[in-house]
Amino acid sequence: MLGLGWHLPSISGTPLQFALKPNETRELMLTLSTREDYDWGQKTIVLDLAVGGRHAYLWRGLTALRPAEMAMSAQVVTAKRPRVTAAVAPLTWHGGEHPASDAPRDVRLAVDGKDLARVANAGATWDVPVTPSPSPGALQPIAASLRWRTGAAQRELPVKLYAGLSSAKLPKIPGAVGGVAVYNPSDSPAQNAPVDVSPGDKAAAWHLRDLSGSRVPGVTPGPGDFTALVSVPARSSALFYLCQGPAPGTSDLRVEQRELGTGHGTLTVRNSVHSLTWSEAAGGTLTSWRELATGRELAAPNCGGIAYGQWGKFDPHKPAIGSLDFVGQEKRVLQSGAPGRVEVEVLPAGVEVRVEWKDAVAEAAQVYDCLAYNGSLTYHSQASLTKPEPDTELVVADFHLRRNGWTKLFPDFTGIQSNADGQGGFDGKQPHAGWRQSPYIPPMASLLSPPGFAGSLSVLFEAGTGVDRYRQGFWPAKRPVPGPVDFARVEYANTRGTAAAVTLRLLLHDGHQPAAEAYRRARDEEPLTAEVLDNVTWDGTAALPPAQPADWWHPAWHARVKLAIGPLPEDASDAVVSVDTSLQQRLAAPLDPGSLRLLLDGALVATAFDVTDSRLRFVLPGLRPKGATHQAEVYFDDQPHGPKLRLAATRPMPGLALTDPGFENGGEGWGLPCGVVDDQAHAGKRSALLERREGDPATLLWTASPRVEPNSHYRVTCWARTTSAGAVVRSNLFDGATYDFGQVGLPVPPDGHWHQLSADLPAGSFPATAHPYLRFWLLGPAAKVWLDDVTFERLDGAAAAAVPAVVAE
């Protein structure tokens, strides 16, 4: 008899009876079956071979193919473009495609409850009947779902479909020949995001202007199709003028070339978000990558380069090799160790940087695409070994970075903190602070700094060939030689061939890895689309706006005020500037509050603003030393030129006011691991949930919005509700283990009613670089508690004085 000796919960097989004659050979087929919810992937099974009352157990690998899944990106359909397409959802695993068990069958798209034409298999397309929206604005959703069969199961997937525009009525401006509708089906607003525009005339040069007549930044390498950088609210459409001729004016991009092509030249590309420098003497790698708003230097030696040589190697005769002995075998050649060649192509709103490098053993080429106004970077690297040697690893992308306060690496949340005695972790003399490697290429890697998650960097994997190893970790200057762990490294490698290529997108952002995932989803699954409208009615005429100065930050803004800030009276963190600007008096129409932007010493700073009739207050994020001065530009606009999309502040206005204290705005400004719920509220419609299951670590809820001062006291109150016996909500002010101030426990009666809780919280001594958070958490028995309507007040002292500033133009 042949059967499964070890049954997996979702995979089974009927035992097979057989008989053999002497010297007979037979091939046996054991049929396995799965449940509908089976666990697919690589498995190990045991075959039980029973002959004559004796058993032989055979261990074998098993590949359980995944069920066929389908996907359809969010799409906008119009009378001109009614066609939508569904495709089999790809899934990469261990660097390659993991095949599906079978092809989807009986694929159908239901629109408004009615099935469109049925399609036999995947790759299906349909023409969707659509009633166009009458005017731009919020997109009109179309109720739709995708259905298909796989195996014996019927599957269904809700899809996002929206109705677009069919016509537009616009006043004519000089140079305009038509209109373009840009659609954003994503749940996230698009800020200066690229969208491809395809005019009918491929021989002419084109650009876009917004409805005020201001040019839209665009990448126009030649006649025909071009790319525009547009801003469109979530789930909305926006209209633009299609104009003939190249896009005039400048953007926030600045390019400085020095002796390129000599082997020791440098190239610096800067926009209002970051500055990057490539050095030919360092192989064309990034020798500087600076985030302008914070001044952080990200690049470490060989950033963006390749490497080849020996990494760790297991000895089968010594299977218990330790991590340090494994890493200690590293002997590699870095791209930064020999000169390279750097070239640049400058476009109106984009820069393409090309790097070429080779030595006696390997050669490599990289391409970097940088856009105006964006904190993202597209990177493509390809490399090959021209003289391969055994056991040579080829790292096709080596992002060696200065740690900058990052303490965790996603996936796996790699990162070893200091122990209770302050030993180990990042500050001690350690060989590493955690590292991982795998044959699985993750779709995303994120460098994070919990609990606030400010200043994150994510590396999004977009495509690759020959890449079969991923590695991440925190390291000292030379790994694994013990020392301060001041560096992080993300690497993509090939261990089984002589060539590899990878395409990555690097993104500077705030928040943890879901923020980067939302960015990826908006670009890949809910992309912007542009459509040249066939039916445009010219309704009168309008003049183009006056020309802007050459140093103007962004053409879509029509007013600015220059400021001289400081000197600061004392060291300050998140200092507040207060200045009489009378912004409204500088405009002919009401101010658009979402249009406010701060450029501080040329860097775009995401900050909080407070505007009264004549006075403007805003935050200078980060530590500012006594005596510091700054040059600032505040850009703003009126409502007829908008609306502009509000730029989310990394830090709210200092003070004791909480952001979204009743969680009515979805918990804006709060860290909410358990989320906001709509079915419970003390007042309004929402509350925050704190839930801890048995065996879970502490469940936290926190906010950085109140500004607390050293050696001071505060009172926090909130309303809480629970039915869990023994639930105790704890609260304190906290910024890491070093600044973990007095904790107060607040028992919540388990009667299901709302109760007001109050606690007096101390803030001890801490430097200006620290920023204690207000937090609540559960620890102890499993419990579920709802919190609502939080208030926070200081019990002693007064707020810090505002920083002086004057109008400088």
C-alpha cells in the first residue's frame, strides 16, 4: 500500500493498494486532493510505503500550485475609451513566477448587477456602457465586480470603475488647441505625479496649462507624447489645456556638472526635496544623497553601486557555523573602488543620469530618473561578470546608507535594540544590530524609526532578472568588525549566474511601510490616466497670467512672501514662527488654506500653518540652535486658482491641542494599530479601538501632536468603554526607553458604559532633540477598550515664545 504518512490539514490522498510479482517494476500514481482553502507553496510530505507489514517512509518535496487569481486595476471609462481588461494576477516567489493551478474559467464582469459578455478564459476585455460625468470633480463610481471559476470554486472580486468626462467648456487662452482630462481613481491624492499624455499630432511639441493658464511642469524629450506632473485630488478628475509648443519656464530642478567624462567629474542634481551627487572617481556611485528638509545625509560608500566576490559560504562539514563566522568570509570588490563615467540628460521637469563602469572582472550600468518636486527616485542597474569565478556573488544593487536614526528594517522588522543595561544595539561595539537574507525577493523594503516613523525610506522592487538573493541589515563601518552600528544596507544579488538586472523605486516618506504600499498601489493598481477630449467648447477668452520670476518655485502658485527668520533666542525643537504678513491683502480673492507651502533655505518643508487676518504662524520642524537664522519663502494662492492639495505636516503646530481628539477624521495624527471604528462613540460617530489578545505584547495608541516641555506636568482625560473584566488603560509620555516617564494605570469598569478617565502625567528632563509622545496602552489580561474625546492640558508653566521673523521683500 502507498499513502500519505503525514497528512497536511488541507492536502489529503486516498491510499493506493498494489501488488508486485518478483522482479516486477511498476509506476504508481498517488492522487492528492486539496480543500478549497488549501495552503499553497513549497511543502514536504511523507510517503508511507507498506509492504509485508513493514513500512518505508519516503520524504519528498511537493509544490502546491496557487489558486488562479485575477486582478483588474482601478480604471476610468469614457465613451471614447469604454474598454477594460482583466488579467491573471502575477505572483513572484523566490525570484520567479509561482504558477497557478489552472487558468481562470467562465470569466465575467458584472456592471450595475448585469453580466457583460462571458469570456472563456483570462485576458478578458469588455466594453463598459457608461454615462459620462457632466463636469470635472469627484469621479462617478460604477458598481462592478469580476467573477470567475477556478477548480470547483466560484470567486468574485469587487473592482473600481468610474465614469469619465465626454466634453468640456473652457475659455480660450493663447496657444490652447484642446482640453485634457486627467483622472485619479486612487484613494490617495496625486501631488506632482507623472501622467502620460498622447496628443493626436505626433510631430508637434506639446505641453499642458492648468485652468488659470499657468504652465504645468512636464517632461518633453521630443515631439509627440509627453509626461506632465499634475496634482489631482483622490477619486477625482481635473481639466487642463492642451497647448502647442514646448513647455516654457523652469522647475525646482537644479543641475551642476563638473568635468564629467574625465574619470574625476561630479554631478549634482537637486530639487526642493533632496540633493544627489554622483562621483566618477567613486565609480559613478552616489557620494551624497541629502534630504533637504532635515539635512540628513543618506549615502554611504558604494551607495547605488554593484559589488562582486565572496559573501558567506556554508561548509557542510561544519553545519553549526555562527553568524559572525559566516559574514566574516566576505571578500568583495566594490564599484566605488574604481573610476566610472557619468552622463546626464536634462529635461524641463526631469533628469536622467546614466552611469557606466567596468574593471577586469565585471561591468555595470545604472540609470537614475529624477523628477521635479518629487522625493522619489527610479533606479535601474544591470551588471555582468566578464571573467566569472566559482562561488562568486554578484550584487547588482547595493544601497549602503547612513543609519540616521532608523532602528527597524521591514520585512521581518530587523533591528536589535539595546538591552536593559544599555549594552548592545546600535551604540555599542557590535558586529551588527540584526540582519537577514533570503532567496525570496520582497516587493518592498522599508527603513523605519518607530514609534513616530518620521523620515522613512522605502525601496520598492519593480522588476528584475537573475536576482535570487535579497539581504538587509544594520552594520558597523566594516562588517562584521565590531563598532558603532551607524549604517544600513539593502542588497539584491545573483548567486547562480553571471548577469543580473534590477529596477527599483526609492521613496522618501513619513510613516511606516503601509505608506509606501499606498504609494505603490496608487502608481501600479490605481494609476493616473490622461485623455485628450474630442469635444471642447470655447466659451469666451482668457489671458495668460503674468510671467513669474526665474527663481519661482512652482508655476501653479501665484503669490509668495519672502521672510527673514531669527535669530532664535534659545535652542528650540519644532520652533514656532509668528510674523505679520497680511496674506489675504495680497490676494484678489479669498485665500486657499490648502495652498500654503514653506520653502526653508530652498527646501520644501511639510509643516503646520495657522492663519489669522494679518498674522501667519508656522512650525520650523527639528532642532534649531540658539542664534540660528533662516531665509524662507511662503507660497500661497487664492481659491479661484485651486483648490491646491494640502501638504500633510510631519509635525503639527506645537501646543497642547490634540489633532483629531475625537477620531472623527479617522485618527489623523495618531498611531492606531487597532484602527478607528464606526460602531462605537462617546460623541460624534467614531472612536479608537485598543484590543489585546492573550499572549500579545502591549497594544499601543499614541500621538505626537501635543508639545510637551522638560520638567513639567500635564493632565490627560479621555472617555473609555469596555466589557472586558480587569481592563486597565495605561498612559504616559514616552520617547524611547531613555525618556519613558511616569506611567499611570486607569481601570475601566466592565459595564459597557462610557466613563471619563483622568491622569496626571510628568515629563522629566529631556534634550531639545527628543519629542515625547502621549500614549495609551493595554497590558495584562486580554481586553477590548474603546477610547474617545481625549483632552490634554498643562498643569504648570507657560508655552515657549514664538521665533521672530520679518517680511524680507
